[in-house]
Amino acid sequence: MEGLLEIKGLKTYFFTEAGVVKAVDGIDFQVGKDESVGLVGESGSGKTVTGLSVFRIVPQPGKIISGSIIFEGEDLLTKSEEEMRRIRGRKISMTFQDPTTSLDPLYTVGDQLAEVIKEHQRELSKKEAMEKATKLIEMVGISEPRIRVNEYPHELSGGMKQRIAIARALASGPSLLFADEPTTNLDVTVQAQVLELIKDLREKQKMSLVMITHDMGIVAEMTQRVQVLYAGMVAEVGETHSLFKRPQHPYTEALLQAVPRIDKRKELRVIPGNIPNLINPPTGCRFHPRCPYAKEICKEKVPQLELTDKGHLSACHLWRDLSLSGA
Ligand code: SF4
């Protein structure tokens, strides 16, 4: 598959008073053209910080320490702030868990969409941009778009706000969308509708998607490939189907066992313990204090990513010996 985004050796640290938090600590990550990839892990795994690093909007006291982020053949880490402003929104967009992050309460949704449209199509008149904004509102499945276009964010439901945030992210026709937990705050029915919308728009616009989530159910539904992060490092990478069927890392197995299944009368397992403190992460494999299979080597040596099968990689010393259960 032709590459679109290639991250290599990314390290993003936060320099806090308590010490250096190694939030992303040497991550490689690829997204192909027209591909949908899941970036998965519990909170604190580094998935959102990876997204923020691509956008170069890591909040203080965070800093990208090293690595490269090649997008369409160019390293985003060498771009000026002005160049990044043009890339953000035009070529790469992001939607957040809380849609109010990307919507301004003081402007109507029409004005906000028209602003993004005009930024990328300067030749359009205000009226033409508003017309396009109305079409976008209709495209994201909101009824009565001609009324909604003149409403303010507070007049919309949570689900509608998330749809408008998605419309805003897509207003410039980006080639890559980062969707960061876009359905976490929505009720189950609206959640399904928003996921269906993203899937549908991705196919129509031939856009690549990075789905950032802690929910393996969403990964199964939305992605072709998945990368599992644990405590700022890559645990496992593989095609979604094969990773669900034959996980090669105990952390992935634990995530899969934490997914509720109606068709399996299996007890839902909660992953014991918490994600470690990233100022002083555990030695060796960072998962070892929580791993039921840990051996002495796991405490001593950092496992490297190894090819376990075609396109499938695992960072576990014992992947050859373990017979892990899939979904
Ligand atoms: Fe568990 Fe050891 Fe594999 Fe880490 S390296 S996941 S501790 S078995």
C-alpha cells in the first residue's frame, strides 16, 4: 500500500516539575493512502500525544524530542509554524472527544464552516461558502440544514455537535483524518450513527483515517490495521482481523478480554493494575508488573518489535511460547 504518513522513532516528553514524563517514547507508525488504522491503548498509552505531535500542537510543557513525521514525502518536524497552519485543516484534520474543543460558541455553525471553506477556496464569495457549509451539514446527516446553518453550537445536541465538528474537519477535503475518541461522550445509538458517518465519508472522500480509541469494539468496526500502544511504546501491530484472531502480545489479549461480547458467555476481565508512571517507567518490558506471563527476562530487557507473521509485529519476549486467546 502506498504510504501517506510515516512516523519514525518519535519521542514526545513532558518536562514537569515532578520529572520528565516520557509520554511517547520511540514510536514508529505508518498509514497508507486510503487506509484506516486504529491507534489503541488505555489512557496514558501515548495515542493522543502521537496525534498531537503529528499536528505539532503538543501543549506545554510537552516537547517533541526526536524522530521524524513524514507526510506526503515531507518531514512535518522541519516545517515552519506558517507552513504547519496550511497543512493542518487543509491536508490533515483532527476531531476530538469533546466537539466543543473545535467549535466556537460565539459564531453560528454556518459561519464556522464557511470560514474553513473560504480559507481553502479564497475565490468563493461569502454566499457561496455558506451554500457549501449548508451542503456539508446535510452531508453529515443533519436534518433541516438551512435552519441549522444559522444556529449556535449551544442550540445543538451532543450528537449534532460531533457531526458538525466532523463536518468542520472535512470542510477542506483532507487526505488524512485523526478521529480522537469521537464517540466517547455520546449515547450508544448516536455513537453507532457517528461511526457509520465517519466510515461512510471516509469511503466517499477516499480519505485515510486514524481512529484513536481505547475501545477494541470500535477498532473491529472501523479499521483495517491496528497498532496497540502501551505506556508510550508500541506493543503490537497487525491487520485488524489477524490481531483479533491471534494476538501476539499479552496486553492485546487483555484488551480483547475487556470487550463485552453478547455472543460469548465469557466473564468480562478487567486488566489488573494501572498504566505505569511514565517518569520512572518499569524496567524491561513496561507491561511486566501487570502481565500474567512475565518471567525474569521481562524485568531486565526491553523487548524489541519482532515480525511474528506477515505484517504482524509484537514487542514481547515470549510471543513464540505463548498461546494467547483472541476475540
Ligand atoms: Fe509479558 Fe514479558 Fe511479554 Fe512483556 S515481554 S508482555 S512482561 S511476557
